[in-house]
Amino acid sequence: NQDEGRVAILNSNLAVETLFSQSGSDAGELNDPGPLAASINNTLYVGDVKNRQVSIFNHQGLFLYTIGKREVVTVYLSNIDFILMSGGNRA
């Protein structure tokens, strides 16, 4: 599937604003993206299930850095309105 490993940012009408990343294991690529969270400053944290890491992107989808695999990092998020979980469920 050509959209595998991609993440979409939707506008308020649920139309795709930005589509970013691609399938793979290099920096900025995702292999089975899963849990997603956004911080108060619009930083996106994307769980990468098969690469066993979290990839961090800015609000426009620009890759910033990755945490995980070889390091243990604790990320504290506050003021979260909702978290979109796999399957589209809001928590």
C-alpha cells in the first residue's frame, strides 16, 4: 500500500491538510504508525509500533527526532484535550 507508514493532518472539515512520512525504518519514516499525541505547542508524537520507537514531528509534518530503541525516555504531556488512538477512538 502506498500510504503505509504515512500520517495525515486533517482540518476541521476532516479534509487532508498535510500528508507526511513514508514506510520504512530510516529517520522520519514509520513502520506501522500507531498511537499519536500532540503537545500544547503542536509537536506530534507518533508511536512507531514495528520500529519500537516514537518519532517526533512539528505541526507541518517536518521530522524532528526519534526517541526509543536504544534509550529510555520519559515524556510528560500536559493540557491534552484528547488523544487519537488507533481505530479513531478518542480518549
